[in-house]
Amino acid sequence: MPHDLEPRLLRAFAAVAEELHFSRAAAALFVAQQALSRDIRRLERELGTELFVRTTRRVELTADGERLLPHARRVLAAQDELAAAFAAADRPLLVDVSAPVSTGRRVLDEARATAPGSELIARFHSGLTGAAADILAGRLDVSFGRVAGLSPAALSRLDHRPVRFEPMAVVLPREHPLAGLERIPLDALAGETLYAGAGNPTTAEWTDLATRLFAGRGIAVAAPFPQIEGEAEFIRLVAKHRWPVLATTEFLDMPGAVLRPLADPVPLALVSMVWRRGLRHPGLTALHEAVTALAAAGHWLHRPAGSWLPDPDAHLAALPGPDDVRPAPTVRPDDARLTAAPGAG
């Protein structure tokens, strides 16, 4: 048994073990599948055993793979915590809040007001799928969005806590036949096609939520469109194409359009705060305190009776979490609204 296994090899193994699929694991780690396969073969050589049974249809752990997995997870968790512990605590904390109008922005503003000594720098790029990749790569510290849409491999290296059950809404052109209603029943959207970020890889979790909501209701997700960069460009394209847009009630102002809450049932997006596992920073503590205060004051985590929420999101919202350095319960991954216009980052 070698005593100097590279953590990269263990991370590759853990990703494949969690996904049981080489291409998905490679995508989650942002490496080429060929490089991932090479790392797995090297780890198997160093350990002197096969870790996976590979066929053309499936990948399964061997008995030795099952035995290695809990050890690998503990080693990787310790490495992540070690790296985070030695990060400079006085450095600025980079926080992606998706858009100037968002739940994440409200949390950030509250944290800045209560902890003026911490430098919290805002970034406005929508899409938690993309933000999670940046967090894991060390380019970002904190983000907000729908955690249930992330891959198991990504979640295994992140911490997150529920922030808000955000009611979903639709943006309609002012001349749309439904625009005069105060609330739009979901059944009234049958036959409509809504933009929900399809084609933007950074907002995959939002497109997944839309697909789940529309299933069986006769509502279509608009065809994939190239990733849209920036709020102004998003507003221009929505106006040009006359897209109805799936949104939430916390949304930017769209000239020539109206924002209407959805009803019967009220669909919810579970917004969570997400950060790299093991991160320690005074700014993160301030964000946690802000979430706790805002959620309590606004009843953000009260789920209305009869509301709609996908099963994966409901499961995450109900999970207990560790209470080590955080001032409020945190969901640990063993499994929102997208706080900006999908693709408007």
C-alpha cells in the first residue's frame, strides 16, 4: 500500500464512485474523460487492485472500491478543510448574487450592513451550475441558487444551507392575453413556450426545474439558445423574441413586460447559499447571520400549504445538518429560485 497517494487520484475515484459514469464524473471535475480514466488506472496500479467493474452499459464499484470510498471521502474532506483553514481570513470574500435584484443580493446587503469590517465583493453571474464550478476551482467563495440541480460529485465538495422558498413567476409581454391577470394559474400556460435558460450550461439547474414543473402540463421549454451575457443583453433578447420567461417573484424590472406570480399550485424554487466545504472567513459568518435574520423576519423558510416543490428539493430542505461553525442549521450534501434571469449573467 503506497503512503503518498496523490489527492487528485482519490478525487477522481470519488467522482466516478458517486456518478458511476466516467463522462459525467469528468464533467463534474472539469477534466477530460481520457485524463480521468488515466488517473483511475494509475490509482488501481498503486493500490494493486481493481476499483471498478466496467462494461459497455454500466460502471460498478468492486468490493475493494466499496472499501476505499469512505476512506477517500475522509481524506478529501480533510484536505479541503486544511486548504480553507490557511486561506487568508482578511482577504475579500467574492460572492455571486446572480443579479442586482435577487435573494442573494438582499442577503449580501444585510451582511454588509452588520459586518462593515468584512469586504464582501459582489459578482452578478446567474447560474448555480456555473458558480459551483467556480467555487470548486477557487475562483469564487459563495453563491446562491438551486442546489438540487447540481451533480453529486460537485455537492460532495460543497456545503450549503436553505435560504428561501421563493415563489415562481412568469414574465409576459404587456400585450399577452394573460398579462392582465394578477396571478397566472399554471393550467393557463398550457400551449405556451417559456424561456428557462436552455442552452446555457451555467444555468442547467434552472432548466431542470422548469422541465420538472412543466411536465404533464402542456407547457414547453424554449429551444436551446446561446448563453446570454449581461442584464442589458438579456432584456434586449427577451423584448426582441417576445419570450415569456420563467422567473420568480424576486426579479429584475423588464421594460415592456409584466411579472406575474404563478398559482394553482404555487410553485416554489428553493434558494440555498453554497460555499466550498471547510471555508472559514468572517464574511461567511456575516452571510450566515444575515440569512438567519432575513429568513426569520420574512418567513422565508415557511412552505405554504399546497405549494409545489420537486422531490429532490423537498428532500434537501428537510435534511438536518452539522452545527460546527455556523450560526444556523446547514444542509450537508448526501443529495430557488435562480436569483437572476436565467442566462442573464
